[in-house]
Amino acid sequence: MKKKKLLIYGVISLTFVILFSVYTWSVLHSTDQVNEQRLNETMRTCELQIQKNLEFRAKELTYSITHNGLDQQTAFGELTSLLPTLDASSAVYYIVDYSGMMYDADNQPISGKIDSGALKAAQTNEYAAVSVPDASSSSPRIIIMVPIGPDPSFFLAQSITVEHFLDLITEDLSLPSENLALFDEWGNPISTYLDQSTQGSVQQSIYDGAVSYSYDRLRNVSLKVGALQDYNLYISVDQPRGWFIGARISYGGVTPFGLHLSTLIVLILLVLIMLFMIGLDIVNDRDKKKDWANVNNIDPLTGLLNNVGLRDALSAFIQKRPMNGFSFVCMDILAFSRINTMFGYSMGDELLRVIADDIAARQVCGTRINADCFAFLTKTSDDMLSLLESNFRAGIERRLGAEYQQMITFNFGVYPIADAKPLFREVYDGALLAHKSAKKQLSTHQVVYDAELKQTLELQKNIEINMMHALSKEEFQVYVQPQFDMPGEQCTRGETLIRWRSEFMGFLPPDKFIPIFESNGFIVETDFFMLTSALELLQSRLDAGLPPVTLAINQSRVTIAFPNYFERLKATIEQFSVPMEYIELEITESALENAWDTLVPLIHNIKKLGLSIAMDDFGSGFSSLNTLRILPIDILKIDKEFLRESDNSPRCKIIIESIVHMAKELSIRIVCEGVETKAQLEFLKEIGCDIVQGFYYSKPIPMADFTKQYLS
Ligand code: C2E
Ligand code: CA
Ligand code: CA
């Protein structure tokens, strides 16, 4: 994956994390704030309610006194007798005097003293609550005092347990009673009615490194303690004295841990999603690449790589490991089209798939170059080709049947790799060249690229480089081989044959460059060059009033099949005023194979222009008799192989004789080329051959020499 993409993912992830952190913080913070607000409200309501309850309690006390007709002056005297009627099962009543001394119902002083602060508070607020130690119990008792009369030097006091006190004042409050506790102004619990957690946290928060805490300080501490959801709420009971009720309160549905956990889960989810996306992206990338490869680099029929894919795979391979020890093999099936014609295209396809599967299974990398032509990289060994062949055959026999295996012949071209890091082109072209030459050979179907082939390859390259300028540099020369009429042995005609004297490559015979020109199409130019040269000679002789000569010009099968050939031919001859009966076009018999449809009308048209047609190398093709049957040819040139072999083969003589006879019957003139000996000449004369051509008379010679020697 690209760095840029990773960066984008990184930035997105980071943004997510930051945003989520901010969100979490703000949620926590705002929850904190909301809860603090609610806590304050609760505290305020509780304080008011408690105050109200205390006041109510105090008023109740006062009312009892008033209701029972107790006036302030006589109260002190009579109070003790009245006290028992003020029933409160848990309550004990006292009288407290101005100095804080306490007296019981029998007017006996009891231990303990109310301090002056409490007395003052009772006077100011018209009530006060104070805690005093209880000798009979480990927990203190609470004394609620109300001043008696307008001059409150005496106070009526009711003593109750802390628990009862808490019940009284927290009545109507929705505070959780199990967590309620009463604290004095120093933070000490007055009650034992206190659960451990509340006590602990208050104790710690109150006494942690400090001597004393003011009401405000205590309240601040109280707000901060506990988890987010739990608060220790300290409600002021009696402000001047600084008592507090402690209660543990819960707020909010989201616990901090819950929030952290959810944050964590969401973060993990985000990371997972991100990873998933990255993964998806990678897979996507890979799939895309695969798709691309499928569309562009895979041969749909066989599933092997195509040429582009092979080039990439092989180039990568060459970079990765030393290649000496490997061979690049190019292979095809001899006359594969026959399989298609005989058994149908689907069978042909299946055969290709069988071979492709074998290549895919056993070889390093392979391709189908085209049609039935495969190329692959394999380990070099002595029996490499026989092994390859037997594997292919076994596969074909197994999947298609023995009969198919038997009728198949493979052509192998091998490029054994000698360099550790060869060039792709070198390997590929080498194997291709070896394969090409294997296809041409009749005896063997296996050619290994070697020095000779390399030379051919280089020559081919040089030919292609130099051919373009050869025409303009006048490097091509027209040679003519004279032909002789029988039986008088006069030369009235000749065959033009091309020669190339290259500035860089020296003299080249036609069989070196013509196949290459045919493969790259340049033959069209040289054939027209030869035709024009012949026409020029004829024109010059005509213009000079010299006797004409018949010239046979070779036209390659590639030339005559070229688009607009006929138009170009017509245009060329129309530039001259040469009578067309002196121009003969030589077309090889094999040029007609598989091209009857187009070539038959072409030949008719050429004949209409007045040119003659010579069938070259007659007898070398597969359908010689058909040629005679269909085409209106003027001249028949017997393939020189018949004559060459006739010396030792009576059969060949019979064939030549028969062809000559047949041609005569069909009013076709016969040329026999390749005559090298007197005996051959005599034989040809004997059977009535019309025209002969061969080294016996002359090798091909430059056109100027030809005119000088034979036409003057
Ligand atoms: P081809 O058309 O069959 O030409 C006859 C070839 O036989 C010539 O070879 C000629 O030199 C050779 N030959 C003639 N008499 C004898 C003989 O007594 N014994 C032997 N052994 N050979 C003899 P060349 O000139 O090397 O041409 C070879 C082939 O190149 C020609 O075969 C023709 O197919 C092709 N070619 C030559 N010039 C041209 C051309 O201008 N255009 C085209 N398209 N092909 C040409
Ligand atoms: Ca010829
Ligand atoms: Ca010939």
C-alpha cells in the first residue's frame, strides 16, 4: 500500500482518537458538573428541610410548655412535675440554666454542661441541638434546646439518641438511611450509625493533614470525594455549631469506569474498523491488481500468462536469482490447424489447455505466445526435451485419449541461458529463433539456440537495419539468368534475380534476405524495384530500336497478397510503353495455397493487362494439378529438384516427361531450370522441353552483362 494512503489512515485514526478523547473528557466533565449542581441543590433542600424539622421539633417543645399553661416565670419551678406528661418514649427532658448546667426531672443536676456557644445559638435561633456524652451508653445523646420565655435564661431541653435525632430531622428527606451519619464541626462522627465507607472517607478527607476544617472547607472536600457516581453529601444541620449530616448519594447513570470501558470499547472498535478498512483496501488493491492482471496479463483460454505477463514475470525472475541453469523453451504443435479441422475447435482448445496445465504445474513461468505456440522457463538438463515431451504426451493421453497423443508432433526451440542475468529480449528472441528454425526443419523438431543461430539472428537484425536505405543507396542489383529456347538453344529471354551489395554487410545472396523481407513486408518494395528495372531495360531497348527480350520477374507470395497490389502493378507498367507480352510474372506454386479465393481473380486480372504468368517451382506444392486445372497460366517452371534427382531416379524422369507432355496438351510452355549437365540438357531436348535455364549455360549475371553477352 502506498505511503500516502497509510498517512491518510494515520491522520484519520489520530483525528478519531483525539475527537473521542475530547468527547469523553467533556462527557465526564459535564457529568461532573451536572452532578455537582444536583448535589448542591439536594444539599440546599436538605438543609432547609432539616432546619424546618428542627424548628418544628423546637416549636413542639415550646407548644407543649405553652399548651400545658406553663408560663415562663413559673416554668423553672413547675417544669419538673410537667415533664413526664410531655411524652416521647425515647426522649428525656431537662432544664438547662443560663450557665449551661442541666437538671433532671427531679431537679437534680446531672453531669455534663452545655457550652455557651450552644446557649447563644439557642437564644438566637430559638432552638439548638447539642451533643453530650452519655454515661449509660457509648454513643452520645443529642439535646435539643428551646429558650423558655422572652428572657431566655432557661432552656427546655429534650435529650434523644443520635439515631432518633437523625430520624427526626431527616424525616421527609430521601436520603439513604444506611449511609447517614452525624458529624461535629471537626469532622468527628457523633453517631455510630454510620457505615464504614462514609466514615472512612470523611475521616480521611477531614483529617488528612489538616488540623481543622471550616464548614466551607468540609463542603468542598465533600464534593470532591468519592467516585463520579457517588458523593459524600455533608448537610449542615446547625450552622453556628457546624454539625453535619453525612450521606452517601449516587448520581448519574454512567459510572466513570463504565465510561472508560465504553471509551475503550469504542476506541478498540474504531481501531478494528480502521484495520478492517486498511485490510479491505489492501485486499482491494491486490484484487484490483489481480483483476488487472486477469484482464491484461492472463490468457483467457489457458489461464497462463500472456506475453506482457511473461515479460514482467521473467524480468522479475531474472532480477531475483541467477538464471544460468535454466532454459527458455518455445514450443508448438506441428500442423495444429489440422486438429481444429479434424476434431473441431473445442477439441483444439482442450488440447491447448492440457498443455498449458502441464506447463503451469511443472514450469517456473509460462505463456501462450499465440495460437498453439507456448513459451516457458524450465530447468536445463540433458533429457529436458524428452522429459517435457513425455509429460505433455502423458497429459494428452490421460485427458483426451491415446489417439490424439499419437498424431501430435511438437516443435521445440530452446535457448539455454548461460548468463546469470540475461536480457529478457535476448532470451525470448533466442528461443523464438530456435523454434522458428525447428519448424522449418523436416528431419528434427528440436533446435537449440547456438552460435550459428546467433549469427543468423544478428544478420537478421542487420538486414532489417540496413534494408531501409539499401534502395536509395542503390545497393540492390538486378542479375539475369539467361533462358534458352529448345532445340535451337537461342537466348531470347531471362529471369531477373536480385542481389544485394551492402555497404556494411557485403554481398548477400537472396536466400539470406528474401525470407526476412517477406516476413517484414519489405519484399513488396524490392519486387517492384526489380519489375521497374526490367521495364526500364525493355523501354531502353525499345527506344533504341533494339530487339526486345522476354524477362521473367519473381513476385513473392507476400507481394501479390499485399493490399492494392494490382493497382500498383497497373500504375507501374503504365509508366512504360513496353509491350506487355515481354513481361512474365513468376509466382511460386506454394503462394496459391490457402489463397485461391483472392489469387485466382487477381491472376485473371493480371493476364487481362497483357502480362504472362509463370508458375514457379511447379511440383513442389500440394495442389499442382489444381493449379493447372484452375489457372490460365502461360509458363510452367518445373521445380529444379526433379531435375537434380533425375540423374539417379528414373521416376523423376518419368514425372518430368509427363509434366512436359501434359503442359503441351494444355498449350502451356515449359521451362526447366537448374540444368547443370549436358546429359540433363539432352534429356530435356529429347522429351521436348521448350525452354531451359541453368548453370550449364550461365549463372545469373548482372543485367548489363546479360544484354552485352546475349542480346547484342
Ligand atoms: P528461384 O526463383 O527458383 O530462382 C532460381 C534460383 O536457382 C536462383 O537462385 C538461381 O541462381 C538458381 N539456379 C539457377 N540455375 C541453377 C543451377 O543450374 N543449379 C543450381 N543449383 N541453382 C541454379 P538465387 O538467385 O539464389 O535465388 C534464389 C531464390 O530467391 C529464387 O529462387 C527466388 O525464389 C528468390 N529470388 C531471387 N530474386 C528474387 C526477386 O527479385 N524477387 C523475389 N520475390 N524472389 C527472388
Ligand atoms: Ca523464379
Ligand atoms: Ca524456381
